[in-house]
Amino acid sequence: MTKTTICIYHFLVLNWYVFLNCYIPHIGKDNEKLKEFHDGGRSKYLTLLNLLLQAIFFGVACLDDVLKRIRGGKNIKFITSFRDLLFTTLAFPVSTFVFLVFWGLFYYDRSLVYPKGLDDFFPAWVNHAMHTSIFPFSLMEAILQPHHYPPKKLGLSLLGACNLAYIIRILWRYSQTGNWVYPVFASLNPLGIIIFFSASYILSAGIYLLGEKINHWKWGTTVKPCMKKK
């Protein structure tokens, strides 16, 4: 695929995520039944955080594309390295994690993550925009162009740090309000919550390694870790 086509793809997906980030937070904003959805802002929902993350990543990818065209194809080292680090350690793992966990819980018992009453406010296309389209976009990105993966220890450490930060956010909000962000946590005892969080990181780490395998499968050994010392 040509660089121009990839640039157009990045631009279109960026606009899609910008639209979602502007549209979704305003759904039912004045409705009393959705007060819990809006209380505390987007930082309590991984789904909305992921939409913001994807918009940032595709924004950086677009900037990288534009600067390379301006410079005649020459790499912008810092921007390209940041783009790759953002995609490999966060954008791909988080989008895939949200896709797998949401739909896994949804089909097991949707009341644990997305109560049926939300269908009155969130049309089906919005649900799929938040939880389905995110995966093929990330997978397409992994296939369309190579990404330099950092050393495993660094990549998994960064992913773990972000995972821990979100867990702290969830626990802090529960300590302040007495309400869990997601109903699934209310159905678990303390040990169950610990197991859930631990399993979530293991799944995230597995997705990170899967992304690295896909990158190697598609692009071979020509892509070396961006942080590796020569």
C-alpha cells in the first residue's frame, strides 16, 4: 500500500475518533437516568479513555505522515519513535483488550458491563463504534505499516504502569462514591476483584506479545526495537 493511501487512512480514522470523542460524551447529558455515566468524566471509563487514546495515536500518525511528505520521505525520529511506542504499548493492546473483554462479558451477562437500559440512549451503531470498530482499525494499522517495538521489559512495564494507574483510578473512585465504575466489580468479592485485575494485566500482556508477533510476521526482521542500543 502506498504512503499516500496510508496517510489518507490515518486521516479518515482520526476524524472518526474525533467525531466519537465529541459526540458520545454528550449523549443523554441532561437525562437523570444517565447521571452516573456523566458523573466523574471520561477518565473513569476505559472505553472512553481508549477512544481518546486512539484519537491521539492517529493524530500523531497523521502528523508523522505530513512531516515525512514535507521532508521528502525522511524520518522525523522523535515523532516516528513516539508514534510506534504509543501504538505498540498502548493503542493496540488497549483497543484489543476493550474489544475482547467487553464482548466477552456482554455475551456472558450484559448486565455486568452494559445494562439493557442503555439501549434506550445509545443506538447500536454507537455501541459498535465504541467497542467493535476499535479492533479492526488497530489490526489494520498493524498490517499496513511496520512499527518498532521496544524491548519486551520496557514495553510490558509501560503497559503495566498504565494498567496500574487505571486500577488506582477505579479504586479511588469507589472509595469516594461507594459505586463501582462497572457493575461486574459489584458482583465480585475482594479476592475476585484481585484475580480480575491480575487476569486483565495477563490478557493485556498477551495482546502486547501478539501485536509483536503480528508485526514480525508481516514485516519480518527488518523492524528492530526502537530502543535497542546498537
